[in-house]
Amino acid sequence: GEVYINEALPGRIVDKGITDQNNMGAAMAPAAASTLYEYFAESGEEPDSFDMILTGDLGYEGNSICRELLSTKGLRFGKNFSDCGILLYDRERQDTHSGGSGCGCSASVTAGYVMQRFRKGEIKDVLLVGTGALMSPSSVLQGLSIAGIGHLVRLTRR
């Protein structure tokens, strides 16, 4: 069956005052959590109804922060919730402490791993929240906080 974009939800800019450019996961996690919370509040869907819910790229720390933020709002996520950076990199063998580019990790994991699983019929419904940090080299040098944003698409196989 065909895979199509079933729904989309643009995110909002969220700035929690993170200034550490080495911790993009912490800067972007509140935006990803905000978008996911908004989606579930508006749609009436439950996290368990999806085969996969992915962010990209919060890394291990950002993924943990996102889970914690969502749990304080009553949303619990199981094994179907992960992060594209976590899926793309092998933490042990590659000694990665984070992922890479949010848009690069999201694109790579979606175009490769996720689409392959759709084609094999292993999955039928996926939420993907592409994340991004809104900053520039000069804003970081000035010690300004790093805002984040997360846009959601729902991919469904017919």
C-alpha cells in the first residue's frame, strides 16, 4: 500500500532558556513535547495506537526530557516512542553522546528505516516530529538562549 501524509501539525517556538550549544536535545525537547501534547489533546488519539512515534534528533538526554515533560501532562509513552538520532547511531560502538542534525537524522531514518518497515508491512501508522534549534553562531556567542521547534506529520499506510 501507499504511504501518505495523513495529518500535519506545525509546532510553536518554545524557549526554556537553554544556552548550552552542546545540549541541543535539552533545547529542543520542550518544543517536541509541546507539539506532541497538542496533537494528542486535539486528536483524541492515544500514544499506544501508533506503531512508532519518533522525534529527531533529541538524543538520549533530550528523549528523556521529552518523556518526562509529557508524563507530567499525563501522557505515557512505551517502546513505540524513540528518537531518530538514537536509531541512527550506535551509542556503544560509535561512542556517541548525542545524535546529529535533527533534519538530517529525521530524513535519514524516515527515508530508510521507517519506509522500509512500511514496505514490509511491519508498520501502518507513524508520528514523526522533526525538531530544530533556532539559533545562530553569533547568538550562541552572545549567550542568548536557544529556542526550539517541532513540526509533526502523521504517516499512514493504506
